[in-house]
Amino acid sequence: MDTTGTLDEALQRLHTSGPERLGRLTNHAPMAVEALAANGQSAAVHRWLDLYASKLEEFPARVEPVTDADWRSALGDPRRAADWIGYFGRELAEHPWREVLTLWWPRLLPGMYGGSTHPVIRVGHAVRTLLAGEETGPRRTELAHGLGYWAARHHPVTGLAPTPGADSAAAALAAVAPVVEREGGFPDRLGRVRSLPVWAAGVTDPAGARHRLTELVRAATHRYATHGHGDETMLVHAATAPNAVLRTLPALPEALWVPSLRAAWTASAAVTAMYAPDAPVAYAPPGRITPEEVVERALAHGDEHVIKLTDTAVDFGDEQSLAAALRAVELGEPMR
């Protein structure tokens, strides 16, 4: 983890910007700079951020403060993003961050599908920095921005019919049926997901939940190498969204681990259904490569989703995971 202060500088620089641009596209910069810093690329953070700066918008206007008495009426209202960020900023100034996270995680978890799952991913990156290093002001503020964005984009998914699944995560993802109409943006496609395979339904203990969640992230990462061409950007989230949940587990009471597994599976499977290609393609990496070399290639490419998938792939470091990261480098549009 970064010990140079560069990450804190970058986060401070970013906290004057909003969580989205053009009213719907996520600001990926906080997640990408954290991923770079976590993977030994702190020296490149500000240079990358300079290239991304044109995609940033000013912090949105406030409507009215969110309070403990009326927060339910503001939940899921994207117009209230600034109000929600302000609320969590106050809460984190007055209470330990783990206490705030523990209170709000079960409230927000059912709605992790809003914002194309980016809010929970941003929270996962923020929690990693707090678990790994000093609890600095910018890192606590970043958690406030992530939680606030999540609350503003909170969007539950209900009424999904269960279909036959499989024991392994890889086989269960393979059993996901694509939506009939694979056109339109994330919200439109999400509304067409009517059923998902059953997977890991029998897990009731925290250790089992963590084991299965790890299996899911690995399987979704591996799957990107052969299925990422379905949508090289959106299918990244089938791995990075559940990984954000996995990274957050150590900061949560174990009683929350099983419901976290359930929500993460729904997110990964839904993204798979929404963006699955008609058929997989064979993919083999061009020779042996180290995690450090894959990170360097992702940085040279520059795309924020490539960087974030690489960050997830490096968590495992096996050949198939690194192949998925290289596949993302091949498929994605380089940042210029």
C-alpha cells in the first residue's frame, strides 16, 4: 500500500469532483488511483489523473441535508448525492468508520445494483485503504463519498425466479441465461433480468461465505478471458463488484458475511446475463508473465476498467487471472 502520501493527495484532489458525469457515467478516478497505489504504481498516479481530468465534473449542488430521521426518503435519489456524501462525512467525523460501515452495510447491500455496481466497488477500494494503512482524513472522506454515492444510486433487484444452478461458481456462471434483448444501458438491461441460477444457497456460516465469495471472484475473473468480448467494459464488473464485497468482509461483523455473498452472487450473475456474448472464444496469454508486468501493461494502456480488472486479477495472481487482465488490455480502448 502507498506510504508516500500520493494517494491521499490524489483523493483530496478528487473530492472536489462529483461521483458522476453527464448525469449517469461514473467517476472512476478514485478507484483507479487507489488500485495503482495498491499495486506499487504511486509514482504514476498524478500523471494518470492528469489524463483523466477531462472526465471529471464539479461536485453537485446540495438539495437539503439528509438526517437520521428522513434518510429513507432520500435513499435511491441521485439528485441527493451531495446531501448523502455530506451526511456520511458528518457521521465519519463523529463515529469510528467501522461502526458507520457496519450500520449502513445491511441497509445499502440490497441496492448494490444501482450505478452499474460502481458505488459498492468504490466503497471496496476505500475500505482496503483504511484496512491497510493509516486512517487519514482523505481516506475517511473517500469512504464518505463511496457510501454517499451508493445511497444516492441505491437500486434493489427483487422478484428473481431461481433456476437450476451448479455447485461450482464457474459452472453456475456458465448456467446463467442471457437476457433476450441485449441492448441499451445498464438500468434497461437490469430490468430484463427475471431469473438467475441458484448457487451457494446452502452456505450459512461466515467461513463458508468467505470461501465461496473468493471462489466467485476467481471464477468471474477467469471467465473474462474467454467471454469479455461480450462487452469489454461492463463484464469487468462481474468480477470487480463481488471483489469489492470480498475486500470489505474483514471490516464487517461475520453475521453480515452470508448476506454479502448472496448480494455479490446476484450482481455477478446479473452482469453476466446482461452482457454475455453468444459464444466464448479461446484465449491463451502470450507466454509467461508476472503480476508486476501485467500491472505495468494495464498502466500503459490507461483505461480505468482495465486497471481495475487487473487489480482484481493480481489479488489471485494465477495464470488464468493474469490472462484475463491481458485480455482486457487487448479488448479495451486505450486512454489517450
